Amino acid sequence: MFIVDAHLDIAYNALSYGRNPLLPLDQIRAQEKPDFHRGTATVTIPELQKGNVGLVFGSLFVAPATPQAIAWNEQLMYHNPDEAHRYAMQQLDLYHRLADEHENICLVTTRTDLERVLSSHQKQAEEEEKPEKSTPLLGIVPLMEGADPIRVPEELEAWYEYGLRIIGLAWDDTRYAAGAWRNHSAGITKEGYRLLEVMAELGVILDVTHMSETAVLQALDAYEGPIVATHCNPRALIPTPRHLTDLQIRRLAERDGVIGIVLYNVFLRPHHRKGEPKEHVTLDHIVAHIDHICQLLGDATHVGIGSDFDGGFGAEDIPAEMDSIADLKLIANRLQTLGYEPQHIANIMGENWIRILRNALPT
């Protein structure tokens, strides 16, 4: 089964922690000291290949230099738009280098790129019985998490030409929109509305993850382009402003959007805290979030996976049955045992995200 993960901080981890994504996971774990905030690594390209994760949205993540953020990690913190621009561009450069230097990695910026990746996996599936199988492509779609690296909206065209295809206006508060954890009544700024206009002209996908409740609803009203939530869970199950209300979920579905379920234990089990035993959270918690969206909407066409693995947490804080990104396939197995139809499982594990990209990417 072809799997899509709609949110991974591959470049951030490489630049902040020296995690070479090409190395085997055991080697990265052996060379790192324990770190509560970072956690034990779960994502490498070999692990993605092992788990048949053929397409990921690779983030460009930088954080504002607030006291809270600095206490978490001082790497790639910005004090002004120029710093944000520089740090995010370093991450996009890294994705380009990975694709330029390794024939089995493809930066996905067009529908042609997407179909190349999909065809390579289809070819491998057809060679299943052969002793020597071809190695399929790993596709990476660049995603900006928090739009402050775009110094002015008019600069977006240059980012787009260099491969940026998905933008979230906020992580914390930005010049473009209020973040989810504070300023709950604040929304999209005047400059943010201008950025949305440029995004729509280019066909950029808007990611409403991390945006305040007001900002999400404003975006749903104002944005004319494709719109998704790459890594959010239902607020009905995890009642914090970080997640989506049922109204927001319905509104996203009306726009043919997709919501990626975050596989962070704190976001899966109510009142769970980081560092608590991972055995308290299981695949059934993941399925509960998936099923809530499916039951709310009456179908399985608007939910996917946006694991956020290694996004400020590690193997200690993912469900008990999972140890690395290669274990995403366990979700499909669990859905099958609960009676989900094969096509619905395929939608959830990747085809919903593929639909978004086919509709949004240029030829």
C-alpha cells in the first residue's frame, strides 16, 4: 500500500540536530544522547522506504525567538523576517540537494513529478515476485510551516519558482495570522489577506494547521485556492485550541480538503502529557480520531496521516505499537481489523492526499 505522510520536519532535524536523513535509524540513535524535547529519532529515508511511505510533505520550519520557543530549542529561531527567510531557505536548499544528489529522491513540484513517484511504486509492486526489484522514488513536497520567511507577499512568486507548494500562515503568531495557542479572537492580518491573494493566483495549497479558530474560519471564507490541515486532530477528542472543531472539519470537507491526523501521544489521548508511558496510547487512539472524522462526514475522503514524527517528540511519545515511521502501515492493518473497506483504507493512508496534489499542482 502506498502511504503519504503530510508533515515531516526532515530538513529541520538535519540542520538543527545533525540528523542525516540518509543514515540508518539505528546509527542516528546510537550517536545521539537522550534529550527530552527532541526525543529518540523515528524518521530516516531508509525507514520511509522500509515502510512504503512514498510521499511526504517536507516542512520548512522556523520558530520565532520567544522565551518559550528558546527553552525548547535555540536552533533556527528568528528575530526578524530576514532571519526567518534565511533559515527556511536553508531547509528548502537541503531538499533540493537531496533530490539533486540521490536518484531515488524526487522533489515533487508538478503533477509530472507526482506521477513519476506513483509510477515507480506501481512498477515495484508489479516486480514483487522478481528476485531483484527496482527501488521506488521518495517524493518530497515542500511545505512552509509559518509564513514569516516570506518577507513580503510579493516575494512568494520566487519561493514558488524554487518549489514551495504548501503554506501554513501560522505556527505561533506571525505577521500574517494568529496562532492557535493564543490570541484566540485574533485572525488573519491585512498582510495575511494579501498573501492569500498571491497564493490563490499561484495555486498554492493553504494549510490551516496552527492557525487560530478565527483565522481558520476567515481563511475558509476568503481563500479561493486549495485548502487542507496537514497535521490536526478533532477537538471533540482533544479539547484544546490546537485542534479542529467539528464545524471547521465540515467546512474543510465542503472545500474538498483533507485533515492529517497527528500521531503525537499528547494529541491522541486526552490529558496525556509528554513523557508519560507510551503504553497508555495505542493504535486504537489513532483510529478513534480517524473514525470521528469519517463518521462526522459520512465518508473516508477527507482524512489522512500527518504524523509530525520527530516534530518536537520522539519514539517515547508515539503509540505503543510504533517505533519508527516505518510503522505507519500498522494503522492500515488496524483499520482493516475494524472492518474498514480496502478503498477507504487506501484513501486514508494516501489517496486522499494524492487527490489534493493532482488537483493543485501545475503540470
